[in-house]
Amino acid sequence: MSTVLVTGGNGYIGSHTVIELDKSGYDVVIADNLANSKMEVQNRLEKICGKRFRFYNVDCCDIDAMRKVFNENKIDSVIHFAGLKAVGESVRIPLDYYQNNIDSMITVARLMAEYNVRNLVFSSSATVYGMSEDVPFTEESPLGVCTNPYGWTKWMLEQILRDYAKANPDVRVCLLRYFNPVGAHESGLIGEDPRGIPNNLFPYISKVAGGTLECLTVFGDDYPTRDGTCIRDYIHVCDLAQGHVKAIDYLCRTDESVSVFNLGTGDGTTVKEAIAAFEKACGHEIKHVFGPRRAGDIAVSFAKTDKAEKILGFKAKYDINDMCSSCWKWQTMNPKGLED
Ligand code: WQD
């Protein structure tokens, strides 16, 4: 059985990916420092998958602690999710973001070389396209000027991994550029569980719908779009997780040194449309007001998805209504998120 090390596997996208890997017959090992997730996720994964995963509470920047993971498990592939990912926070503490996100990936790559682990899937982001207005974004779209340190760490790590692959011909790297992951597992047992006030739209809407936040502020309704609010390519987190399984499958069969894929639906949804879809899912109004634009936001972002469909055989199957209903189920079952 092929073993996949999932760093950051206790987090939102990581935990959903663990489920899909397990369903596809992969053996999974999780490494996570719990900086942005709670140990209760492991109990929920056991309920969903009917097994306890090997879990290491380690920081990916700690090479001695991480060497133990590689020593104790015969790892065939790595999916690297571990990293800080709050855009606003990255502007406030850029050195922490550059040090943590870049050091953790380099540490894992060094250990992969030491233990002859060839396959790496890297969690990148559509944010690397920067402020470009040339949508839909294809994998050949030029990388842009990122608007925050978080985005720059993804941009820089894509380059670091290209150089790493060039120097190590046996290595296979797959860069997955996520659009906007939202929603939750159908069980409602795991979902997006940000600490503090959510920065992102869906967790914020979800908490307003659940009554734990008072009112959503829509950041700008004067954009050049069909209803004046920003358009994004929201993708169900379970579709995104499936995309990672397809990427691991691909690395096991390809001789392509570095591959890049957008993971989106190819559809764009405005903020107003997202609010309406969530109101349909929860059955009541979502209180919201219109405020000024948020610095760094682009009007329109959505993916060209042909390449992932053609080469990975990946196509998102859930629509915005599925995303909203799964998010609402998670919210109602866990109104205060998971216990620490
Ligand atoms: C979506 C839309 C906001 C909150 C970010 C990261 C990206 C990726 C996904 C990691 C925008 C509007 C939001 C609110 C609002 N993360 N909004 N009121 O900015 O597209 O992408 O998350 O990879 O890297 O940049 O997502 O959910 O923050 O915003 O009106 O309270 O919702 O202006 O138009 P974004 P988002």
C-alpha cells in the first residue's frame, strides 16, 4: 500500500484530503503542529474513516522531529499543507510568514531527499496570479504581483520547488493552485474552524447565519461585475480533496518533473449570489451591510479547469448550493467550532 505523509493534515483542507486518500486506498500519516487546528479533528476522522491515523504533533520547521516521522514510516509521497495562511495576518507579521512557510517546505524537501521520497504535492494558491484581470486564469497565465506576504510565500515556494526539481531529476512535484475552498464533509463532523473572527467570506456568512456573529459587511458593491460585488471561484473542499488524490495518482505514473494545475470549478459566483445561496441553505436571511472595498481584493477570479480535467481526470462535482448546505450542516452541528 502506498503511504502518503500529509503535513498540516489536521487542518481544514488537510483533514478532508486524509478522508479521500483513505477512501482511495492510500495509507496516511499526519504531521501537524496544531497551530491552527484542534486535536478533536483526529477523533472526528476516526469516526468518519473507522480508523485512527498515525499522528505526529510536530512542527515541519523542526528537522529532528520531522526526521522521526520519516524514520518511522516508509513514505512514498508527501502532500505539504502545513503553513500559515491568513492573508491579513501575513501583512501584520510578514517575517513569521516568510520564515515559517518557506522554512517548513525546505525542511520537508530536505528530508524527502534524504529518504529518497520522490513525489511532492504542494498546496499553492490562485493568489499567485496577483492582481491580473486576465480571467479565467489558466496555468499559463503569468504569475502576478502578489498583494500580501502569504501570497508571496506561495509564489516563492513554487520557484524554490522548480529549482529543487531541476537539481533532483528523480523528484516529481505537483503545484496545485486552489481557488476558494469552502464547505464541509457531508457528515458535518469536520469543517472550516478558524480561530477568532473569520477573514474569509464563507466562514463569516456561516457564523452570521448561526447567530454567533451579528452582521456581514460586504466589502464593496461598486466593482465592474454583474451585480457590483466580487466574483470568485468557490470550490467544495471535498472536490479539492479529491483533486489531491488525483494529483498523487498522477505523480505515481508521470515522468513530468514539475506539473501545475488549477483546482477550481470554472464558475464564478458574486458575493451577493453567495449570500442568496446560503440564505436558501439555512432558510433565513443573512444580515449584511455594504462597506468599502477591502485592500488587495480583485474584482474577478475564476479558473480555467481544462488542464486538470484532461490530465488528472479531475472535475469538481459539487455546486454552490452543495457548498452552502454542507457548510450550514457543519455550523449547526458545531456552533462554537471544535473543542480545543
Ligand atoms: C471572497 C470575497 C471579499 C469577507 C482568500 C485568499 C486566497 C485563498 C482563499 C488560501 C471577496 C468578500 C470577504 C467578508 C466580504 N486562501 N468578503 N466580506 O480573498 O478571494 O481569497 O481566501 O489559499 O489565497 O486570498 O477569499 O473569502 O476572503 O473573500 O465581502 O467579511 O468575499 O471582498 O470579494 P479571497 P475571501
